[in-house]
Amino acid sequence: MRLPSRLLPPRHRESLDCASVLFLTILVVGFGYLLYSASTFARCMIAMACCAVWCHGVAVTKREKRRYEALARSRLGVSICEFARSFDTRQTDTWIMRATYQELQQWLQPYVTAFPVCASDRLSADFHLEADDVDDLLQDIAARSGRSLEKTEDNPWYGSVHTVKDLVAFINAQGRFQ
């Protein structure tokens, strides 16, 4: 018998390895040297470009944060229990449901600390997830719930994952690790 989903192993966090730290250090030192050796006009242009990019990033982040906060306020009281009730627990693995809920909350944590995820949420329209982001999410959920991502083309849900419910159904249709 499988353990209850509340005993799902915690999310594995990867840290930067030495090669990544070295690469980032070289990149920062190179950028610093570029600023040091550039003319005053070039420094001003680089500073203005960096400032514009930073301001745009702050504005977009604030707008997204307000949007997610408003959505979370409209779902006050919604928890993982309501999320789980929207699935047939006899047909759907509860580990997948919990892993999906927790991974999506982790994804939205920069905007809202405990976002109430609903099964009907659309991945691209509501969460603004790109295809690559969904692939990363699939890998994290599958790894935590003990599902394999081999032969995904044979999955009946392949190419039709649009909502959180579809995401859970896709992973549920994948085989378990042997």
C-alpha cells in the first residue's frame, strides 16, 4: 500500500555548482571591465539601458503581483482539500495532486506566498506559463510523485494539457518508476 500524500517527500532544491559560480563571476568581472574601459558616453548609455530594463522588470512584477493577489483574494478559504475534491481520488494518484498543488504554489511564491490553486486554472492564460515552463513543471511533479516521463507521446493527454486538471491527468496516465 502506498503512503498517504501528506508524506510526499519535500521538493529537492538544486544549488549552483562550482562551474556555474565561476562562469557568473567571470561574467560580472567582464561587465565591470567593460564599464571601466568604456567612454563616458558609453557608460551613460549602458547605465540608461540597465535602468530601463530594471524599471520595466519592476513594473511587470508589480502588475503580476497585483493580479495574483486579486485572484487569491477572490478564492479566500480555498485549500488543497477543495483542489483534491475536484478529482476522482479512486482514479487519480493523490501524490500527483499534492505535488502539482505544491509545485504550482512554489512557482507562484514570488507573487503570493500561498496561492490557492484550482483544478480549472489555465496554465497559459491564468499563470502565464510557456511550454518550456510546463515541461519543467511536469518534470518536477513527476519526480516528486514517482512517475516516469518516458514515452509521453503515447499518453492520451499528450498535446492537450491546458489546465491544472489536464496536467494532473497527464502525469497520472504516465507509468510509475520501476
